[in-house]
Amino acid sequence: MSYNRSTLCTLCSTQPGGTLCAGCQRTFCFPCLKKHRDGLALELDDLFNRRNELMELINNSLSNLDPCSDEINRWQNEMHANVDRIALEARNNIKKIVSETNQNIRNELEQISQVLQQKQKTESYIEDDLNRIKQQLIKLNLTIRQCNEQTHVDTSNSKNINWDSLLFIVPNRDNQIPKAPTAPSPSHSLYSSFQQQPSYTMSIPRQYMSPYTSSPTSTPYLANNHRPVGRSASVSMNSRGLTYTCVCCKTTNVLNENGPNICKICRSVPPF
């Protein structure tokens, strides 16, 4: 039987193309459609392998210290070192101030001690001498108290530090992954019957019907040389594989590519 070239399978070019692929917009016969699906399945497996490789890279990158984490650690150590250095310098300054003040007081006390010893040894002291030494001791005592009270730590500048601005992460916009497009809904048919297109309607002769399931009174029965138009069984692809819709009762049945196909409801044979 000869067919219009436009209705032939685009892969083998010998059998009628009864199924239209929604992806490549080519029509296939059932054997070539299976080859086409097998090729797509291999491509899908390859995509899974690539996806798994990327997932492994992501897991490894999260489990290991990346350069950003190393840089954060270096910054943290530098900040700790600077704080320790400033605190050590402050302690040294306090020790220096206290040491200088104490040394001056010791010198004056040494002079007062010498005067007292001299007065005691020679017994040459009067009320004025004692009052004068007493005022010197009072003055030294006040100096010591003032030194302890007036020396304090000023941390006002550290309160003005904006800690959040000292360290922040700047994303590399050149490496940002664009948002993936929305995947097509699984409910959409990837394969539609080539007969569903009005411009590609193909007549089915009687010899394609099974004689033992058709009768003059049954719906699938066709007289000799009668060609129905618009009564072809539609074939589609879903999660169960290839399916077709019965032209009689509109029931969806699983397509058996290697054997006879009989509707599970009305028991009619599809016209292909």
C-alpha cells in the first residue's frame, strides 16, 4: 500500500507515521517511535549522571573548607591579634603610669625619712618642723589616692565600631546560576496521534479490522472499501507508556506493540 510521503515515518521513511513527537515535531511509526524513545532514555540517563556528578561536587565543597572560610579564619585571627596587642599596650601604659607615680612618691618619702632620722638623732625638732613633715605626708597620701582614682580605661571609641560592616560576604554575580525554567507538566501528552491533526487524517480500510470481533451490527464493523474519516484511534504517551483511545467507547487502553489490541470495555479492535 502506498502512502503520502508527508505521512511516512521520518526515521525509516517506509511505514506510515502515526505518532507525532511534541518535542522534535517529527512523526514516527511504532517501531521507530520505540527507537526514538530509547535514544531519549539514554540522554535522560546521561543527564542523571551529570546531575549526580554535580551533587557530589556540591557535597564535597560543603564538607571541605573553601577559600572563603579560610579567609574568614585569617580575618578572625588578625582581629584577635589586634585586640590582644591593644590590650597589652594598655596594660603596659597603666604599669608605666603607676610606676612613675610610685617612684616620685618613693623619692619624696626617702627625703622625708632622712629628715626624720636627722631630727631624731640630733633631737633638733620643733612644732613647725613636725607640722611641715606632717603636711608633706598628707600631700603624698592625696597624690596616691588621686593617681588611683583618676587613672581609668577609656573604651568609648570601641562602642562606635560598626561590627557588621567589618566583615560581609560579596556574592560573585558572574557565577550566579540563572533560575531554571519551569518544567512542563507531566500531565501534558508528549506524543499525540498523527491522525488527530485535521490536515493529516488517514483513511483506514476494512482489512485493518479484525473479522472475528466485528459484525454488521457492531460499531467497529466496516463494509468493504469503506473509509471512515475522523474515527481513528488516538495514540498518546503517559506514565504507563503508549496508550490509545477506543473509537467506540472512548476508553483509554494500554497499547500492546507486539500483539493484538482489544478494548478492555467493549472488546473492539482499534483500526490500526
